[in-house]
Amino acid sequence: MSRGDLLSIHPLELKFPFALRKQISCSLQLSNKTDNYVAFKVKTTNPKKYCVRPNAGVVLPRSTSDVIVTMQAQKEAPPDMNCRDKFLLQSVKVNDGITAKDITSELFNKEAGHVVEECKLKVVYLSPPQPPSPVHEGSEEGSSPRGLVSDNGHVNAAEFSTAAKAFNEQLEAQDLSPEQTRTHITKLTEEKKSALQQCNKIRHELELLKREGNKSSGGVSFMFVIIIGLLGIFMGYMMKKS
């Protein structure tokens, strides 16, 4: 904040969060420290680059006024984000009742005997915030996804298949309503119970076939292979369903 006798100016640096092809604005607050009317005027070394509203005005006694400085959209960033642009804010005591329409350049002419206070303002570019990294080092449960990839960069097929199956099951569960979920679980439980009963029945028949193996070994062996194959297919189907 400036320490002039007429106006307190805050801030003394115009800070712009720089972004390409985007207009950026910042504000100045002018506080009249006197019991008189104070006129002000804002100048810049690069008038085509900035728009100041208002660039001139009057601050009433013991009151404040805001000035908005807008930087036009820039096509490229300056080297090292350094800006050499400067602003100059001039202020002068004027007669009571004067308005912004009455302000002329002559009011700020020192050679005409007017006491003009001047405050220089710097322009500072702020670097835009960096976006968060899209790569997560670990999952939400604390496990690392690197376990799916071996040291030589190949995917572990078994672990990948297990993870994909669990993921698909989770998605399917999310698409079901609570009532549908309970019905689905009941159906799976009944199918599992039926499968266990079938397995026990097949095992019992296998025991009987083994006991008769000495009588007709060739036929029993062929039948044994068929039953084992059917059992494997049936169990594989039920494991896939569950």
C-alpha cells in the first residue's frame, strides 16, 4: 500500500495469473485519506495491451474506489514470465463537487502549479497452477498396480484375468437394484447347492465303477474317462457361473 498524502493504493503490484489466449483482470483499490475530493488518472507504458476502467475518476472524501485493469489475450508467454510493463497512477486534490466528466489532463500538469502525487505500479505474471498427474502410484486400498506387470514389461496374464473378472463383477453388481441383487445371490446359492449334489452323485457312481473294474476293465476305463470329462465340463461351467 502506498504512503501518499492523498490516496492509499492497494496493491502496488498488478498480479496477473498468466494464461495464453485469455483475458485476465485484476483490481486496484484507491482510498481517499483526506477530507477533500481527489481526482486520479491511470497511465501505462503499453496502452494497447491493457484496458483500465475507469482510467480517470474522483474519489470522495474518506471513501474508496476500485479500478479494474484487464490484460488482453496474449498469443505467447514472455521469456521467463518477466514483464516490463509499468503503470503510473496520478492523484491531485480538486474542488468539491467535481465529477469524472470534469477531469482533464490539465489537472495533472505539474508545470501549471498543480501538486500531483504519483505512484508507480509494477506488473507481475503468475505462473498457472500445474494440473495433477494422471498417473497414480497406488490404488485407493494401498496396493500397487505394478503387480500386474512383470519386470520385463509383460503383463501377468493370470493376475490380469483375475483383476478383470473382479472388475466386471463389481460393475454388474453396481447395475443391479438391491432386490435384483438378493434374487441373483439366491439363484447362485441354489445352483451351487445343486452342483454339489450332482458332484456327490457322480463321485458315488465312480466308486461303484471302480469296484467293478476288475470284471470289465476295458469298458469301465472308457466309461470312466467319459464321466471324468463330463464332470470337468460341468464343474468348469458352474465355476464360470459363480
